[in-house]
Amino acid sequence: MSGLEAAHCRRAARRGGRGSGSGHAIGNTLLSLHDWNADFAVWCSYKYLNAGPGAVGGCFVHERHAQWADLPRFSGWWGQRKATRFEMAPEFTPIEGAEGWQISNPPILSTAPLLASLDLFKRADIRRLREKSILLTGFLQRLIEGLLGTEVDIITPASPRSAAAN
């Protein structure tokens, strides 16, 4: 997704009073949510981040919303300000930023492989992974077209740069 496409999606989401989902983009392509001025985005980690079924998801909250404590949210005790979290007071005072959107503590057994995978992604660099993905997508498309010709219709965008890594 380009910044231009992201801007179009963001405008459409705002018109509809919605945010954006990045479910199968994270770990699949380069995301610049802050630079694209996204208000917020959510994603899963089970697929392209290799965390497996039942693993925690993630969310991005733009810093302009960090001070907005009464922003409607699905809140939980893990998002409560750390200094007062264990007081179990009836009022909710969120941690600033995306941390304030946490609902509960993450499950250790499904978080451990996710952390290992994120470390691999950091070392590999998503830009390099995306370039390899583009080359592989183009290679597969050429193979299919060469071997099967008109027997199949490829519905993925013709330009590998416009297609995701599926």
C-alpha cells in the first residue's frame, strides 16, 4: 500500500466514523501508519508475524490521541496507569498512547514466539523482505502465465508492487 492509497482509505474511514484495519498487512508489507496520519489501526499477529492461532493482536494509536483520556475505548485493567493499576479503583486512568488500549496482560506462551518472530523481522528488515516478496510474486505470476496461459485468470493486481505477499 502506498501513502496515497493509505490516505484514500483514511479519508473514507473518517467519513464513515471508522478507523483502519491492518490485519494482513503487518509483516506483509511496509506500513508507515504515523506518516500516513492514520488515527488508529489494529492487526492480528497469527499469520504474517508467525505467532500462530490465539496470539495477541496489536494496535496503533496516533500520538495526537495520546492525551485524550475519555476517548471511547474497550478498556481493561492492563491499560490502567501503571502507578495505580493495582489499586483497583473504580475510575479508569489510561496509560498514554497505545498502551492505554491494552485489555489484559498478554499470554506468555503465545507471546514468546511472537517476540522471537519480531526480532527476526527487525534483523531481516521489512523493506528487504518486501523486495523479495515482490520478486517472488512476479516470478510466480510469470510461471503461471507461461505454464497455464489462458487456462487460469489471475485476479491479483498485475503489478507485483500492487499485490500483497500471499
